[in-house]
Amino acid sequence: GILLYIQEMFKEFDHWNAQGQKCRFDLVGDDQSIHNHLYYNSQLKNAVSIPHRTGPIHIVGVQADKIFRTSIRKAMEEGYGKDLHKAEDFVNRFGYMHWNESRTDERSTGGRRKDWRTWLPPEHNLIDPKTGFITNLNGKPSPQVHQFDRFGLMVDAYKLVRQTEDAAN
């Protein structure tokens, strides 16, 4: 499967290069347009479409970016940054939720929230609040999550907490 895919991608690149065109655009996600072209023109043999959040790879890019950008605007509106840049810094440091929590019993040592597993707002129905894992539609953890970075830099803190907790267990 993957070798046929790579072969088709090379053929497409060669086609573009032969015409004196570049096959790289200065757009975020420009590779997706090439994948779509190959798929919808039946150039990827035996390729099948798998409904979103049901397969082995969960692509969160667009949804994650929308959640991130909405949180930045909300943070700015609530006074957590005088401009979008400052609000983005705030969201990257403190996450998406529970900005007003200041009680010490809600925080562990080091200032992290004790319930860090609820790192995404529940209305998105993307995570298991008991584990913090991103889930498929059936509620089971998504085996692989692609474009996780679109949630912003605060995900690095989430990954560090998970690694620290996993190492302790």
C-alpha cells in the first residue's frame, strides 16, 4: 500500500516538474490538495475513504486550529491579553479552560491543575475526561492523532505531564 502511494506521489511530482511548476505551495496543508487530487482522480489504487474519527488515524488539524483560535479570541475578550498575540501566549501557557481557578486545592504542586485531564472544553466531545486522551467516535482512544500541534504550544505541557505520570506508574 505505502509503496504504491509513494510511487504515485513521485509520478505527480515529476508531472509538475516536467511542466516547470513547483509542487509546493506557500500554504498550510498544501500537501492535502495533492492527496485529494490523487484520490479523487482514482490514482491511488485500492484507496478507501474512512469516516472521520473511526479509523486508525485521527486527523485533528482543522478542528484543533478552530478550538485554538476561538480560545485565543475568548481569552482576549475576557482580559487575558491586550491583543491576540498576548492572548495566544496566555492560552499556550494556561490552556483552554479553568482560567479563573485560583483556589490552591484545585492545583497540584508546581501550579498545575489537578484535573489536567479535562484540557479541552467538553462541548467538543474530543477527549475522555478520565484519561485526557483524544478519542474516536466510539469513545476509545484514537490510536494515532495527526496534527496534534494545531492545538497550540500548551499541548507540550500536557505531553510532559502524561510522560511524568506514566514514568511514575
